[in-house]
Amino acid sequence: MKVNKHRAKKVVIDNITFDSIKESRYYVALKQEERDGKIRDVIVHPTFQITWPLGIKICKVELDFIFFDIFLDKIRYIDVKGWDVKKKKWRVTNESRIKKLLVEAQYKITV
């Protein structure tokens, strides 16, 4: 198993590679909620193209999941983050913070 910058271990489930155990567990929970009829239309690792107003491509941003929440009657956009036990905060890098803001601004969604 490969280890990333946060020492998270990659996990493969249903031939899908997840960057961490936490992300893979979230996927398993989503699949159960889908079977229970609470959510539908789960998309794993959706990609969003970020462009400058003149159509210049800046970067691609990959989230972890998109799905339709039947109870909330809305689409949810999820990017799973790990918890840093020593620092007692979510592991959010400056890069992920910026990419989140870019996706939210360009696509008018909440991640």
C-alpha cells in the first residue's frame, strides 16, 4: 500500500482506489445508504475543470463524492478530510482550501 503526505493508506474497494481508509469507509457507508433508499446517484471522484473567465484552463479539482440526498432533497458535494489528533483539527492544506473555493465560486455549489 502507498502512503500519502498525511500517512493515509490507499484502499481499493469495488475496483476504486481511495486515498485513505476514512474515504473508503465513507464510500461503504454511502453504498449502504443508497441500498437503504436514503441517497441515490453516487458518483465517486468527480472532476471539476476550473477555467479563467476567458476560457483559459487553470486546473482540475477532484472531489471525493457527489450524491443526491433524498431526505434533504439536494445534491451533496463531499471532500473527505482526516482528523489530525495532535493538532486537534481537520487536515486541510492551503491547496485544498483554495481548490474548494475555486469549485464553489465557479460552479455555485457548497463543498
